[in-house]
Amino acid sequence: MVAPHVGIDAIATHVPKLFVDMPTDFAASRFLDMGCSSREQLASKITNGIGIRKMSMTDAHEDPVTMAAMAVRALIEKTGIDPQDIGFLAVGTESGVDQSKSAAAYVLGILENYFDRPMRNCMAPQYQFACAGAMYGLESALNLFRSGEFSKKYAVVVATDIARYELKSPGESTQGAGAVALLISGNPRLLAFESRTLGSCTRDERDFFRPNWRKTAVVDGKYSTQVYLDVVQAAYEQSIARLREKPENEGKTLSELVPHIVCHVPFPKMAEYMASRFLPDILRSDASMPCDLPVPPKNPTTEQIREHEKSVRAHPTFQRAFQRTMADSLHFAGEVGNIYSGSLFLALASFLEQANPADIEGKRVLLCSYGSGATALVNSAIVQSGYAEAHAKFSLEEHLRSETKGGRRRQITMNEYEYLHGLQDVAPESTATQTKFMTRKSLVAPHDEFALVGFGEQDNNHGLRLYKYIR
Ligand code: CAA
């Protein structure tokens, strides 16, 4: 397989220190609201039915900008690159902090101060299409290299988000927060993207959106899962059709074409729902293995499709194929929760860290993004040999360890969680003529990190976000 050389050179993830423990504190507090008869019943639904064990939470001094800056700082420090070699710093987010100013400009300013290196020739856009924003940023970065226009060594794309739903709503257990930074280069050590394999699908949908005045999303949960499945499938089919057009793929079965798949993971079970669309065709294409999966009904209703896909997921042949093609990508999602635009790349980091290098080196992986409202981009990349060594210093296992096991993450109570959930930039007592900013008291004082320390209060900077590195 010939790998054209532009792709992902390094991946650094930043997850806030605070988390809510789902099967204990969350389930004990919410089981009646969620229609369950006991804590144990809700705990089982959240951990087994949805796939979440811990939900990461931002402290009062953290926001999408500080998380993005922390992820990019780790990327720069661990790779040892010069910030002045970065010519494109894109932020993908759906938790934008400003209606006008790019979050990437804030991140750039923080990094310039921290590293004491001006980055004035760097482009710094913000990309938004729900959870697919960073994938759009990644495609732009790849194309900058391919076009020959780019004069710098590196591009950085950072996905950063805080996933928030209403308290006591069905989506509440699928919240989370975090940022994932990707270093893009013309000599990538992790993944090299193939050319002319991008598939896309966009539909004007109402599945999930957040009007300007709301802090939490308006979501039709069950419908959103159906839109996800249909839109990702359409983009996947286009990407497969483009792979088939390549002379080097002639005569290959679908199972040879698609050995590994990494999807956007709003919650781990969603990836299994998606797999029940992808895997049956892949398995049936492999004549060397008899496929005994249930056969789909003729002219099915939506309900019959759902039941059929559920019976597929329960089948041992499906479960074996799922372990082989997708399961490694889901390990960290259950430890972090949904991080919207970063979830696909958290899944990619998980795939690279959990898979056996002998099983994936030199193999194709399809990256399937999804953004509500709704869009999907699917693209194909080849895992580079030696990737595991290059990625080892970015290991997430240690970053995600909790204090009780000697790590950095702290479990918070439901009262503390509800306090943080209720924080806003603007205080409720503000009036049409006078904006007051909310007092934000951190649960854990910031240490060796970037912090939101306030808002400009003068006429010429009113509402500007003020960030500082706290030693
Ligand atoms: N033990 C084990 N499993 C249990 C259980 C128990 N006690 N009780 C229920 N379950 C299982 C159910 O059987 C179900 O599994 P199957 O689908 O295999 O049958 C699973 O747990 C989930 O149960 P429900 O469907 O009843 O869950 P729900 O209605 O409470 O909510 C949800 C699920 C709709 C996804 C909700 O969490 C939600 O609204 N989430 C936010 C929206 C979202 O993430 N949508 C995803 C697509 S949109 C997207 O991807 C963009 C994005 O990032 C948001």
C-alpha cells in the first residue's frame, strides 16, 4: 500500500482533573429521575447500556480555550518542536466562547506568552460544525500541505469542547470535557492520509443544536442516533466507492479494504450501533469465513431495523468482528465522556494506544466523523510503522488515573458537579444596560496550568476573556 506523506505526526490529549463517578454518585442521585427503581439499575444502564464510567468536568477556571492551550502545550513540549514552525493553528469547537473572535487567536496568544515565541505568521481559524468541526479543520490542514502553498513545517488542529445537557435529562450521563491536539506534518509518524478517499454527507437536520442564548443543547436523543447512523453510513459508502476506484484496490474484498474503523464516540454504545451497519457487509464480503449473522427483514420499518440491528449486535460473530475492527478505539471514551469535536480523536488515541502494533501497522483505518445538524466526513489513513514508539510519550493511561490510584484526577460530589454545571460567564443579575460577570470559584486551585482569570471590564475590552499561566 503506497502511503502519501501528509498526516498526523503526534496526538496530545488534555482532560480536566475533575470527574463524576457514574455508577456510584451519579446513579445514586439520578435513578428516580431516570425512571429506574434502584441505583444499581441506573448504574447498569449507564455502564453497560451506554458505556460510561466517569464524566470529566471543567473546574471554574477552565474553558474550551484553556483546555485547547493545555493540549497544544503538551504537543509542543513532548515533541520538542519550535512554536514558530507552526503555520496553521485551527480550533474545532462547538462550545465557542465568542461570536466573533476565533478561539484559536486566544490559544495562540496564550502559547506566545508561555513559550515567549511570537507566532505572527500563523493562520488561526475556528471551525464549527458540531462534533465535526475539527475534522473539517484537519481536512483543511491536509490540503494546505497537498496544495504546496504551505511554507511552514507544521499545522496544529485542536478539538476542544464541553458537552453539556440539562440536569436530569437523558443526555446528562453523556456529558464530558476535554481537548485533543493533532500535529500535522509532511512526514507523519502516526497516520498518513490517503488522497481522493474522502466521503461526505450533509443534511439540514434538527437532531441536536444549541441556539446562541443557550448553554445546553436542544437534543432529540433517539432521533439523533438515527441521523448519526444514516449520515455516517452515506459518507462511508462514498469513501468506500472512492477506495474501490483506485487501481491498487482492484479485486479486494470489503474486509481487505477496511480492516479498522474509528468513529465519533458520543458514548461507546453509539460505536456499536454504527458497527451493526458496517460490519455485516464487511463480514459477508469475506468468502473464507462463513457469515452466520441474522438476515435483515424485507422492506423493514424503522422499528424492525432497530430490532434487527440489536440481534446482530448480540451475535458472537458480530462481537468477534467488533473486537477486531473497532473495540480498541473505545477504551478512553468511557473514562472521559463525550468531548464532542474531540471524541473522534480521543477514539483514535485510544486505538493507537490499545491495539497490538503487529495488528495495525501498515493497515488502513477509516476515520468517521459526525457533526449534528448534520454532517459526516469519512477519510482513510494508513498506520505508520514505528507509530507505537512515537506515540508512547503521549500515553493517556497515566493522564486519566485518579488520585486514589496515585494519579491527578479528582472525584467530585454531585453538589460540586451541580455548582460547576450552573456556572456561566454572565451573572443572572445582569440587566440590559449592565453586564455583570459571574464569580467563579475553583474547586481545586489552578496549578501549572492556563486559567481563565476574569473578563475585561473597561469600555474598550468589555467581555474580553483574560487568561494567565498559573505556576
Ligand atoms: N442495564 C443494561 N443496559 C440497559 C439497562 C440496564 N439496566 N437499561 C437500559 N439499557 C440499555 C438499553 O437497552 C439500550 O441499549 P440498546 O439500544 O442496545 O437496546 C441502552 O441501554 C440505552 O438505553 P435507552 O435507549 O433507553 O437510553 P436513553 O433513552 O435514556 O438515552 C440517548 C440514550 C438517547 C443516547 C441519550 O443518552 C441522549 O440523548 N444522549 C445525547 C445525544 C447523543 O449523544 N446522541 C448521539 C448521536 S448525536 C452525536 O453523536 C453528536 C453528539 O456528540 C451529541
